Amino acid sequence: MAGLRAYGLITAMWIRSTLAYRASFAMALVTSFAFSVFDFVAVMLMFSHIDTLGGYTLGEIALLYGIASTGFGLTDLLLGSTDRLGRRVRDGTLDSFLVRPVPVLAQLAADRFALRRLGRVTQGLVVLGYGLASVDVAWTPLKALLLPVAVLSGAAIFGALFVAGAAFQFWAQDAAEIQNSFTYGGITMVQYPPTVFARDLVRGVTFVVPLAFVSWLPGLYIMGRPYPVGVPQWFAFAPPLVAAGCCALAGLAWRAGLRTYRSTGS
């Protein structure tokens, strides 16, 4: 709780600093939203030449895309600064975090909090709304509840990947791109239907790096589509459990990495 309170105070400071220049913030927010929009425009351009991709229509892909992108946008907003850890380890500036009576992870996550990243969250919600309006879903109370749970669980899973990737940088010291391959690379993958990927790769992101629980499993259940790899149907409701397990493992990795930090000696 102390860490969450400190995180809130630090982010509030950065938000006040950002909003001191409101015109600049507005332009940065619009730019962030526009860049995110172009990402989905590329998908729409593909559908100007095809009717389906991997057996999925544009609306169905928009639904998967929106679930994944909204969850990732929340994580990028709250924990996007963790990819700076490698630089701080190399130049020794992480030392300043260690002498403050605040958890290091809370300081790192809140450092230079970028409110402009709300643009990605907004874009994800817009695409999700388009997908929901385009797909004929046989809604039930369970499906209606699963949708927000999937978004929040996906954000937690990506958050665990951000923290685990940051922990790895204690040893590698220059591993931001490795971290990005699982975070930014992972979000690109789960925005598309699983049927366009090889079965072994789908199994890998289901049972090894559980990115399938971000959008594929809950999204396909909501649409009533079969999962290409044989798994029990209750897997669609497992994202909260998977997210909790991933966060626990990421927490252990972070503690282990932080204990190995020895500064630069300068």
C-alpha cells in the first residue's frame, strides 16, 4: 500500500507538470492517438483486398485487436517507464532510487509518467467499440462480464512481462529490445487471429508465455469461435488466474534482480 501511495504521488506530480503546458499536452495526446490509429488503418487496408484473414472478418479482428490494445495501453500508461531501467543500471542513477524510503519499482514505474499514452488506450477502446458493433455476438451475462475482465487481466499479464523484462536488465544491462520483443512484439501478435500463425507458435503463447489469455481465448469464446489448439473451454475464464500467477513470478524475478544490483562503483 505504501508503494501504491508513493506511485500515486509521483504520477500526480508528473501529471501536474504535464498539464502546466496544456497546448503541448493536447498535441502530444493527439499525436499518440494518431500513430495508434495508423496501426489499425494498416489492417483495414488489407481488408480492401481480402474478405477474411485466417477465416476472420474485419469486425472479428477488430474485437480481438481492441481487447488486446486496450489492455496493453493501460499497462504502457502505468508501467511504460520500466524499460529505462537498463540505462539507469549502466550509468548508476538507480542509486538515487535506493536511498529513498519508497519501493524502487514504484519509483521506476512512475518516473516521467507520460499522460500522452492515454492516446493508445483511447484508440483501443474505439477499435473495441467498432468490433462489438460489427460482430453479431450472442450475449449472455457471462460474456458481458468476461469482456472487462479480459481487458484488465490482459493489462496485468503485460504488466508482469514489463516487470520481468526490467528485472532481466539487472543482469543484461542493455536488454530493452529483448523486453520489447515480448511486450510490443507480443501485442502485435495477439491483435491478429491465432489461425494465421503456426500451431506450435500458438501452443507456445498458450502454455509457455501466456499471451493467448490476453485476447485470443476470451475473445474467441465471446464470438463463439473454436480455439485452433485443443484446450478446455474453461481456459477462456482463466485470464485472472494466469495474470495472478504471472505477477507473482514477475515479483520474484524483480526481487532477485534487485538483490544482484551492485551499482557502477563511480
